[in-house]
Amino acid sequence: MPAALTAILIVTLISIFGGLQSINVGDFIRDGGGAGLNGLDELSSKLNLAELWSHLPFNLDTLKFIAPYAFLAASVGLIETLMTMNLVDELTDSRGDGNRECIAQGSGNMLSGIFGGTGGCGMIGQTVININAGGRGRLSGVMMAITLLTFILFADKYIEQVPIAALVGVMFMMVIETFAWSSFRIMKKIPMSDAVVLVIVSVVTVIFDLAIAVFVGVIISALSFAWENAKKIRARKRIQADGTKTYEIWGPLFFGSITAFNEKFDIKNDPDNVEIDFVEARISDHSAIEAIFIIVEKYQAEGKTIKLKHLSEDCKILLYKASPKFKDVIVEAINDPRYHLAADPEKFTRPLSEYNV
């Protein structure tokens, strides 16, 4: 007998036979908790579903109105489902298939919508309760759905008598079991940015919900990652025997590090011949390619010759498409094992063991 179900039954029986004045599920839906449903009930009394569809114009304006809400609902559902899957993997020492989960959920929601039903997704709370009750296979999910359908169709009067306090108690225990209390022990050992994300996501989850907290956490983590990597761009400068100045770029080049990248060059005071070596850099996005394009234009506007070395193949293709002048700017014939090792192993002409890398 699952502990959660036992607790609900005992509290319900105490409330009913003990004559306790408590808010049950039926009262919650009809009064306080169902305040948001009153307008829907009033609308349903005036206009049934068939009439609603008959009055809904099927055109592009309707699609534009529905699409943003559909996208948000689908995004939140997919995120929570994938998080639920990861949690199940941790609790059961198994490994789920995210692509399969997404396809199955999308197909099920579309099929439900065709028959006038609502969409759904994997729920962390119910899943944890199911796992703690011993559910492990697909049959547990099927039985949960059948049981819920049975309650709605045949046992709604009995379900309405369940006190809200019983459900709140079960959810409190689920939260206590789900929360990673070990996080408090590592707060001082992890980077400050990670600790901030951990605290903010926890607070947002309590105030709003888990879906919003996931979006907030992803945004803050992405900004933090971009900020940290933006400071890692470096440029080693040296003058060759023929007077050519070489900039050896090191680090990731993307939208966040563009400003630091541009500050490395002294275009007006540089000699007539300049090389930019990207052997230890990685061009990550279109903003980085645009920055390279602008640097080349600035040097050429000063009447100086500039060469680009060790660019990745995809970067060179995009620059060639941007302007034919890069045929003369990009150096293709490079005999450097470091470059071939990173770009194309098939370019080796002798065994790798003979290279000093």
C-alpha cells in the first residue's frame, strides 16, 4: 500500500467521520481554487464547444493568435517532461530516450486536441509519488491514466470529499524528497555564478513554478557562460624577420568576446604586413565572422596587407561567400600539424607518431 495513498485515505476518513470543518477538493474547485474556472463555466453555459468552433474563423489571424500560446505551452511541457525523465533516470538508475519522449508527447497532445482534449506532459510530483509507490514500467503510467479517468467518470463524488490538507501533505513530502539537500553542502565549493543560479531557481520555483524557473535558470547560466568566456580571448603579438606582425589569437571568438577581440589590434600603428593566426581560436558564431570581416576591411582601408591563417573550413566557406576578396586574404597552403590535427586528419602525409605534437 503506497504511503501517499494511505495518508490520503486516513486523513479523509478522519475528516469525514470526525466532523472536521476542512476544505475538500469539491469546495476548492467550486469556490476559492476554482475562481479561475468560473468564467469558463459561464462561457460553457452560453456556448458549447461545437458552437465555439463554428464561430472561430479559420484564417491566418487565428493562427497568429494561437501560435504564441501553443509554442509556450509546448515548450514548458517538453522542458518539464525532460526534467522528469532525468529525475526518473536518477531515481531508478536507468536511461531514458529524450527524443522518443518528445515525439510521443507531441503525438499524444495532437491526438488529444483533435478529440477536443487538453494537452499534458510528464509531471515531476506525480512521477515521484508513482516511483515511491513502486511503479517502474510502462504499466504504471497506464494504470495511473486509467485510474484518473475512472475517478473523473465514476468516482468524482468520492474524490470531492478528499481534504485539500491531505493532498498538501503528500506534496510537501514529495518536495522534501525531490529537493537536493546536498546542494547546501557544496554552496561554498562551487563558482559564485552557479551558487547564484541555484538560489534564484529555487526561489522562482517556490514563487511561480518549475517551468518559469527553468527558463530563468537557463538564461542566467547562458549569460554567465558568455560573460566568463568573453574574458578568455587572448592575442600573442610578435614581429617576424621580414617585419610582418603576427597576432596569434587564443580562446573562443563569439558575440560576447567581439569587443575584447577588436581591442587587441592597433590598426593605425601596425606595419604594412599583418597576419592573424587562429590556430588556437575557435570561431563560434556569425558575429565572430562579421568581426573578422570588419577587421580585414579596416586594415585594407589603411592600405595594409592582411592575411588570415588557420581558419576552420566552415568559417572560410562563409567568408568566401561574403566577399570574393577573401580568396587573397585567407592562406590555404599551411604545413602545420597542429592545424591538420584539429581540422582534417586525412591531410596527414606521414604517421601521427612522427609529428612533434
